[in-house]
Amino acid sequence: MYLLHLWHQLRRSFWFIPSLIAVAAAVVSQITLELDEALPWQDHKWLKWWIYSGGGEGAATLLSAIVGSMITATSITFSMTLVALTLTASQYGPRLLQNFMRRPGSQVVLGTFLATFTFSLLVLRSVRISGEAAVVPHLSVTVAIGLALTSVGVLIFFIHHIATAIQADTIISQVYGDLVASIARIFPEQIGKNASYDAALPPEQVEPDIACRQSIDQDGVPVRASSTGYLQAVDAEKLLALAVEHDLVIVLHHRPGQFIIQHQLVATLGLPTTNIDGQKLEPHVWDCLILGQERTSEQDVEFAMLQLVEVAVRALSPGINDPHTAMRCLDWLAAALCQLSRRGFPSPSRRDDSGQTRVIAERPSVAGLIDTAFHQIRQASSGKPDLYIRLIDGMSSVAEQTDTVTILEALKRHADMVWRDAQRSVLEPLDLADIERRHRRLSSVVGDRIDS
């Protein structure tokens, strides 16, 4: 789990891929220099059409020019990237910066410039121009020229990439892709081989788990946080193994995405009748929880959804006033909720191979995720009938694709709130009639789905 978390963090960083490319260029430079020493390129006249055939002074001048131009190109890349980051933060919100920085296009462009610079610099030091003792690495100089030409093409691509990357549609579609990936990764999420789901969990298993949690909350050993931060991930396999090893039942009181304050209660241990010191187990439980300074979408689908919501709410602010962007966000949010409606939400109770409850964990509820998707946008849409209409249309799209009563009831509740807000803030009777017609149609769809 920690390796996966580290990989997730590295993917979100802006330096990782460029660093790998630069290191690879350094390795390739040594390989080409070895080939230059081992192979007599000058003996093969048919190679003169594509292998550099000039002298040492010309090679040194050429490599020096490439090194200098790559520094300039890298500076331009950094400047354009910083401008794009500034525009993204001010227009769409600072939390979207990690999505922008994770885009592979910008990282590969920067990596290509750094690779060309590193390769040319390392080859330059091997060029000797002292008369008959001149040493010219013909193959390496040729590769450096090829990298320089590639960098020109990459620079043209980067200009197009930046112009596309700061467009609202591009950012929204990327955030939606991250949200869908989070949904696929988290739902359903299993701890242990026999994890159960709400739809298939019989009452004879649910009731003992409820009683077990109540007993543990009263008599269990508390585990308190040793630091402050956002819970980014839970090492589920390690936590389950710890519970099985010591014959425990562990109750987690927080889920990924929630903020934890030092000394706050994060878990409770239900100890067996044997003599086990629960205080000694606290560090082992805490080691299964990964905290950080910011929320991530690694195990937190709500955060990925909030990024789309933030774009929509900022678009509806008086300073920007871009309802079309907000409506696009609503379209993608409806698509994501349709994805969620077709997936099973894991039970809070996780069991070992023998079927015994070992971990009782907090989890996001479907009603809570629907609240996350619609509450802030509805509140920011006051007096805007086009947004009210798009809100109810999105809810109707989700309602038509699910038979889950919990989801249908949550959609109906939000549609009723939209209708009440519209009655208070929309003055035009025809606009109000359009909203009422859509609200009535959604109510009919939800009623038919629940009855069936």
C-alpha cells in the first residue's frame, strides 16, 4: 500500500518524469560514447550521409550551441508553465493545479529539453580538438543533433499543448477522467476475500455487527492521532492482517478525505478476552493510516467530485459569470453519478477468511456523494433558470439508469430543493413553468422506479 501511495504521489509531482528522462539521457550518452570508441565509423563511407563527419572544433561549437539553446528553451517552458498554472489557479481553483501538473505532455516536453541539454553537455566534455590527438564522437554528436531537432518539434507541440490545456472543456474532461478512475478504483473496495455488500448482506450479519460496534465504542481501547493532516489512504491489507494476528476487531472513525487533528480519536480496538496490551497496538494501527497536508483522489472519490464542483461554483461567481462552464460541469457530474449508480458500495464491515468481522470502517454514502455533487452548485445558481433546468435534467439522467431506492430518494430530495429555490428566485412565469415541468417528470420517473 505504501508503494502504491508513493507511486501516486510521484505521478502527481512535476519533476519525476523529467528527472527520469534526464537520467536516461545521461546513460545513453555513455553508451554512444562507448560505441564511438569501439566502432570505426569513418571506415564505412555509406554512413557519411547521416553520421556527423566534421572535425573536433565544429563538433564542440555545435554542441555548445545546443547546450545554450536548450537552457533558453527550458526557461521558456518554465515561464509558460508558470503562467498557465497562475491562470488555472485564478480561474478554476488552486486545487486543480495538481491535475494540471500531472499532465504528461508538459512533463515530457520539459524532460526532452533537459535530456538534450544533459546529453550534449556530457558529450561535449569528451570532444578534444588538439591537432592529431583530436577525438570526435561522431555518433554521439549525431544523436545530439537528432535530439535538438526533436526539441524543436516538441517546443511547437508545447505551445499548442498549453493553449489547449487552459481551456475549460479540457480541464473539465481531465477532472472527469480522474473522477471516473477514482470511482473504478474505490467502488467496490474490498478488505479481505469475503467482503460483503449492502445488496447481498443478510440481516443476520448486519445486526451482530451493529451490536459489536456499539460494544467496542463503549469498552474498546481508543487509538488517537499522533499528528495532524488529511487522511489520504488506509492500508487495508495491513490493517486486516493486524486484526487477524491479534484477534481484534478494529473500528475506524474516519475515512480518506477527512481532516484529523492530533490526539483526536481515529480508531477503537475491540480486544479479545486474552491479555493483550491495547496501548502497544496503537502505533501499529496508526502505521496503517497515511496522512498528508492535502486531500488526494487516491482513496477519496469525494475530492475528485469536489474539483468539478469548484470549477462550476467559480464559473457562477460574479467575477467570472460563465454559466456555460457550470452547465458542462453538471453534465459531467451527472455522467459520474451514473457510473456510481451502477457500482456496489462496500459494507462497512470487513471479514477475514473465516467470515468473522475484523474491521468496521467509515465509508462515503451514496446520498452524501449526491449532496457533494449538487448542493453548492444549486446554492450558487440562485435566480438562474437555465442552471436549475440543467440540474434537474442531470438528476433525471441518473434516475433513469438506477433502481437503487437510496439514490432515487436522494435525487428526489435535491430536485425538490431546486424547485423550492426556483419558486423563490425565478420571476419569469414561463421559466418557472419549464422548471416545474422537469421537476414533475423527475418525480414521475422516481415514483415509477421505486414502485417497480
